[in-house]
Amino acid sequence: MLKTEAFCKSSDEELQTEEGEMAAQAVSVLITGANRGLGLEMVKQMVEGSRPVRKLFACCREPAGPRAEALQTLAKKHPDVIVVIRLDATDLCSIKLCAKQVGSVVGTGGLNLLINNAGMLVKANLQETTTEDMQNTFNTNVIGPMNIIKEFLPHLRAAAKASGMPGMSSSKAAVVSITSFLGSMEVVKQSYVHFRAVSYRVSKAGLNMLMLCAAEEMKTDEILFSMMHPGWVRTDMGGEEGEIDAPDSVKGMLTVMASLTEEQNGAFLSYQGNTLPW
């Protein structure tokens, strides 16, 4: 793991498909929330597939803590590929620090793919949701990704410039945010009775808007922005009653990510590649 203290004092987490796996072709990837659930499964599938990525920055809030043991074990098996770095989506200092550390590794080649996976879920209806619930959820699910995009933008621009490829793709320069169909206003009437989680729904709708704005703003940089719903997954966040397991969800998402082009810039997609309603 890279050292962090000095940085923090000075500063105010070609892709192709082959049987559902990610190909390497000089691709650098960063994943937030990489210590458990979908994030950890993404790290595993990216590095243990038949054609793993070249460099993977696995980010989480407490990389030396007990909840990151599985990630650290995986990193020890793949020391030349996985770089574990602290990143707290609610802490701008740690985001800035992480961006500097990543920049020191990728150099002018830049960062090809940034996956905003870290998220927070509070299961409460409107009457039960507190101001603190809404603030904390928004800080993690919306403000965090916003600051991460802003701080890593120079590395994404560098990757787009260095690629020499036309158009947009996840092997050139892309940001994929893991969102949820619960952020869709169109499905509230059908889904609210089953899953209320007001602060989560509002934050994911906000994340979707953030990504749409970024897609429009960064078109000239040829950086692709896309949102992906992983399905209702059996994880700590999704619960045991989920519909699919993490390996199946991640396999689908990585396949979709590998196929992204400018046609999916600003798209809201399922892990199966279907376009979802806003």
C-alpha cells in the first residue's frame, strides 16, 4: 500500500470481452469501495480472468482494517497489478491524496477507467428518514463521486489523449458509476412499497443527474460517462433476499463496460446492458 501522510499534509476506487471477462490491453482501472461486495468481486474478476487488467487501484476507507482483509489477501497474490489505496468518498483530503498517488503511478498514460462503486444505504421511509440520514447518504453517494470525478479528471484527460483512439470507450477514458433503478422516478409507484429507502433513492437520482451533466460537459474531452444498475444483489448492502449473486452481477457489468461506446455516453444501463427508464 502506498504511503499517504506526506501527500495529505501538502494537499488541502483495449477493454474487451472474452467469456465475460475483462481484457488487459494496457488498461488502468480504479474502483472505489473495493474491499467488499461488488467492489471486491470486481477486483477479483479483473485480475483473475484469463486476460487481467494491467494496473488496478483498489480503494476503500480503511485498507488496513479487518473489513479489508480479503482485499489485502488478493493484493498480495497480485502485487504487480493491484495497488491498495485509502479513499474515503466523504473526505476531500483523501480523494486529493489518492489522485496524487494514482498520478505518480500512471504518469502521462493516465487512468482509463474509474468506477464509482462506494455507496451508502439507509433503509427508512420518508417519515423515518432523519436530516442526518439524508446528509450522510448524499455526501457518500453524490458529493463523493462529484469530487472524485473532479480530482481524477486530469488523469482521465491524459488517458484520452494518450490512447490515440477515436471516439469513446472504457479502454480509452471512462467513468462508470454504480447506481440503482431505485433512483428512477418512473419506477417509484411500482417499487416503493417493496423498498422505501428514501435517502438512497434521492441520492441515486442525484448521482444519475450528476453523471448526465458530466457526460455533456466532458464530451469534448472524449471521456465517457455511464451509469450502471447491478441488479438486486445478495451482498451486505443488498441483503440475503437479493435476486442474484455478486459474481453474476459483476460478470454482466464488466461485459457491458467493455462494450461501451459514445452511443452509451450518459446512458443508464442494467448489468445486462438494457437501457433503464429515468
